[in-house]
Amino acid sequence: MAFEEIKEKDSRFIAHTYSRFQTDICGGEGARLRSEDGKEYVDFGAGIAVNIFGVNDAAWKEAVIAQLGKVQHASNLYYTRPAAELAALLCEKTGAKKVFFSNSGAEANECAVKAARKYSYDKYGAGRHRIVTLKNSFHGRTLTTLTATGQESMHPACFAPYMGGFDYADATADAVRAAVTRETCAVMLELIQGEGGVNVLGQEDVRAIAALCHARDILLIVDEVQTGNGRTGRLYAYEHYGIGPDIVTTAKGLGGGLPLGATMFFGKCENVFGAGDHGSTFGGNPIACAGACSIVRRLDKNLLLEVQGKGEYLRTHLSRIKNVLSVTGLGLMLGVGTTKPAKEIAQKCLERGLLVLTAKGDKVRLLPPLTVKKDEMDFALQILNEVISE
């Protein structure tokens, strides 16, 4: 099917909620993609941090296909091996005690909100239900997670009334401290605000916020939907800060390309949910979990060190490009601020065979597969240099 035919059908039959780049993706391998008309691209978006081993990954496909030959869905009325194995892997690697599986980052964050409110209600009774989030954060597109998102542009009047129970603070310990009241049950952080501009939270501020939460029995929720699963050069970004969250949410790269979210409960949150308190028809789907087991098992120390090295290589060369003002982020989650509009840069990169993303603050956002090769990084740097410095 030619691109124009795909585009016409999309326009006729799919809701107009996306502003798409003018190309399709039909195949590829690793960080290299191709369209129906044969155009090839180097992928520095990875499906927005989803395809962390790129496309057509052999080990992931083998795990998924093997499970396809057994059972594709069983519902959570029954036990399945892939879900149990994935939960065990996540707990062993993080120290979490329990995991709830869902289908997306927004659902994982919804689960965290419910868990935080229930923990506080069970222990302190009604009235202690508010959650502090940060300005420029992004936590999802459901009404609850949209409300949790600390961006006014994400709160248009057409979706009102929004959920109550959220307070917003600047990304400093003092601002969070000022926003916390007797009604606060949790603080929810993205340690690197991806959609919000690839903003890295300060070490001292994060540690002070964690200490505040611990002292007042306020749950610390860390949203690792985009930062998790090796993206920053650690398994989860909170490891860079030496803190112990009470709840960690993740999705995107966890499933390797299939919809999968996870909410991990540590220590005092281990038994916050009982039978019937929460649920998800497709959460823990055996095919998605089988693929995720393949992903998580390969996120070892050597790979994470490689991610750190690749990130530093890109950062060093990006910072030398004319008209680049800043390079933010960690590992293979980078934001590039320039003197030019980010959307213009993304479009020109597309025309030259490189796929990049954008973020708030007019940043170019780079999220290549963790397995991106040096020649692919050099190609990306060459195109970015041409487009940004011209």
C-alpha cells in the first residue's frame, strides 16, 4: 500500500488526535527503519522510548512467538507463568515486594494514585488524600493523570471538571515542602521530566524531598514510565539519586513494543491492595509479559554501562554543535536546546533520514534504542550538526 493511500485511510477513519510526521513505518531492524516507499531512517525516537532494543529484535520475537503458540490471554482469574516470572524479575532487580501489571504508563500512574490514597486512608482515615506533583511534569492522558500533570497547557477547559486532590510545586525541595499539608498522602516525581523538557531534577532537592516524605509518612512515588528500564544508564533513574521510593511506576520500554505497565510496591506499601481493590482485564497479559521477561533479563550491568558511555559520547559531540545552547538528560534520554525551533529541526532531520522527537521548552528530544550502534550515532550527529548549525 502506497504512503498516500495509508495517509488517506488514516485521515478518513482514525480520530484526528495526532499531528503525524509525513512518513509511514513498515519495517526495519534495530535502530534502522524503512517506509513503504523504501525510504530508510535512523531512529532516535524508539517509538517514544518503547523499542529499547530497536525493531525486529530476535530474542524478544522468540519469546513472544513462543508464548503465542501457548495461550494469548487467560485473564487474571488464573495464574500464568510469564506474569509470575516477570514480577519476580522486577522484584529481584529492584527490591520491590509486589507488582501490579496494567497496559500503559497512565494506568500504572492511576494505580499508584489509588494505592497512595488507600494507604493513607487505611492508616489515618479520611481527609489525607492530596498528592503533590511538579510543574512541567507529565503523568498521562486519563483525567486523573492529566490532572496530576503539572502543565496548564494540558488542562484545557473542554475537559473540565478535572479531578481534585492534586497540588503543584516547582522542582525544588523548598517548593515541595511548602506545598505539603496535613492532607498530603504522596509526592509524585519524574526524576527526568521527559515531555516537560528533559529536565533533570537536582540531587540535593530529590534527596531532601525523599527525607521529607519519610519523616512525615508521605509516600514517595517515582514515575519511571519513560526513564525506566535502562534508559538513563541505570535500571531505574532513582538509582542515580540513592533514594528508596515507596512506589515506582513504569511502562514504555518494559514491554519492548507491546502494551505493558507496571506499578511496583516497596516496603510499607506491600499489602496496600487486597482482592477487588484494583484490576485490569489485560494487565499481565502472558504475551506482553513473556516479551518483557526477555527485555528485563538483558538489562544487565554491561549493557547499562554501554548506555552510559553512549550517552556521554552523544552529549560531548552535541554540545560542540554551533547554535546548541544546552544538552540535558542522562544516558540515552537527551534534550537539546538550540537557537532554532525544535519542530523545524525535527522536520529537516526527517527529510534527511533521521527521526527525532521534541519536548516542551523547544527542545529536540533524543531517545534511541539502547543498542544503537556507533555508526548510527555518528550518522545522527552528522545530520543534527548540518540541520542545527546551517
